[in-house]
Amino acid sequence: MSLKEKINRDLIKAMKAKEELTLSTLRMIKSAIMKYETGGANMVANDDILFGLLKREVKMRQEASDGFEKGGNKAAAEKERAEIKIIQKYLPEAMSEDQVRVIVQQVIDTLKPTGPQDFGKVMGAAMKETKGKADGNLVSRMVKELVK
């Protein structure tokens, strides 16, 4: 079952169970998917694209939560964090720091960079290997740490 089908199935389930927060969150996700798919010629949201959309939704909610927290609106910040938890159910489990380190080391062993000037080359290859499974900041930190 594709991620899009799973989201649609869970949306219907949330409607039937009258789970308002889950329902509204899944509707927002579905809206983001439809916006993407109507944005160009024959654009279909496959799982990789959906992972990117979902990550963007999580990031937007994290920023909103932080803003609400700073503004003293704890209820709105908590709602945003609850939505993040719902969205994260559809994202692949994030790689641990040790797993990222192993992948970056494998990329370094393959590419044999000569120094920090090869950061971009190593970073690009490492991001391809960890696509959708690791935070870019973590990958960047590992590459900086291991490329000497």
C-alpha cells in the first residue's frame, strides 16, 4: 500500500472515529498533496515526494510551535506538537547518529576525498544514501567531522 493510500485510509478511519485532531491534520496533509499534484503537468506524489512534503509540514509546525511558545500561547504550541506526532507516523524512522556515521564513512571510503574541499562531493553522496531517513544537519555534521 502506498503512503498516499495509507493517509486516505487513515483519514476515513479518523472521520468514522470522530478524532478531530487526527482528521484535521490528515486533511491538511491531503491538501498539501493535492496542491503539489495540481502544481504542474502530470505531477504525481510518489512516496519519496510525500516524505519531503511531510517533512516540510513537520518543520512548519515546529516553527509555529516555537513561535506560540515564545508568545506565551501554550495551548496552540501543544496543538502544533500533537500534529507533529501524527505526521511523524507516516515518516520513516530516523536513522541514529551511529547509522549515519557508518554511511558517511562508507561514502568517504568509496570517494576517498583529499580534504575539506571535497565536502560537497561527500555531502551529496551521503545525502543520496540517507535520503529521507536522516536529518541533513546531522549528515553535514558527520561529514565535517570525518572529512579531514
